Amino acid sequence: MRYDGTRVDYHEAADEETMSEREPIYQDRGSDRTYRDAVEMVNDYLKRFGASVGVELDPLDEDGYTDVRRGSATVGINVLEEHGILLFLSRIMEVPKEGREAFYRRLLELNFLVTSDAAFAIDKDKDAAYLRALRRLSGLDYEEFEDLLHTMATVADEWDDRLAELFPDD
């Protein structure tokens, strides 16, 4: 809808410059550093995060993937540059054979407030529960990256164990 209250047809709006036609901006607001691409930006953020917690983290591989361990959890970090997306993904557990409804309900309850910017999801092909967070790469600053990674690692580390206790695989 335009400011004058008239509706805009989607195809008419698509004829004008859209976000997908613009070059993505990979710039950290805190340091004002500009990166040539998303991989360079995320690798820098990984290095900074590792330094802040006193651990050397592996950079992204040629597929745009690396992982970070915290306790019993592993958080995969995926740069999907062709889609403009940063995906954090942590496998939590297999979906239990018994008590599925209670399990799904518990995940939904946890999604309401406990998971912050992350959310539990089910991979139907693997019949497994994951914790995941998605973020657009363009405009991502270090503080947001750090917050997402910290949230994912903390929630995954706590809830992979707790959910396995609540829903044991017999």
C-alpha cells in the first residue's frame, strides 16, 4: 500500500527496483568495516567470536559451512549466499516413537519464549528435531551474529539433554 492509501499491484512493484536487484551490503555497523562478500564477513565474525570466548573456531569451508560445539550441542553455521541467508542449525534428538503429541506440544511451548530468536523444527525426512535460526546476510552486524550464535549454543546445549530426559527413546 502506498502512502496515499492506494494499493500497488505486486507486478507493478516488481517492475520498480527491488531489494533482490540491489547489491547486498556486508558491513558491520559497530566497526564500520565493509566486506566483499558474506563468507568474508562471517569468517571475520567467527574469528571475533572465538577470540571473545577464548576458542579458535574453524572458518567456513568451501560450501559455506562450519560448526561450533558447546557442551553436548553442535551448532552448524551455514552461509547460503545464493539465497542471502545465514542458517544456524543444531540437531537436538530423534522424534520419539511414543508420546509424539506431548513432544510436539513441548517444542511449541518452548518456542513461545525460551528459544529467543531460535525455534524448534522437525525434519520430516530424518524424523528428527532441530533448533534453528535464520537471518538475512545483508545488514548483519557482529553483535547480532554473536547474539544468535550464543542463543543457539545455549538453548541447544540445555534442551538436547532435557528433552532426551523428558522423552527417552526406549
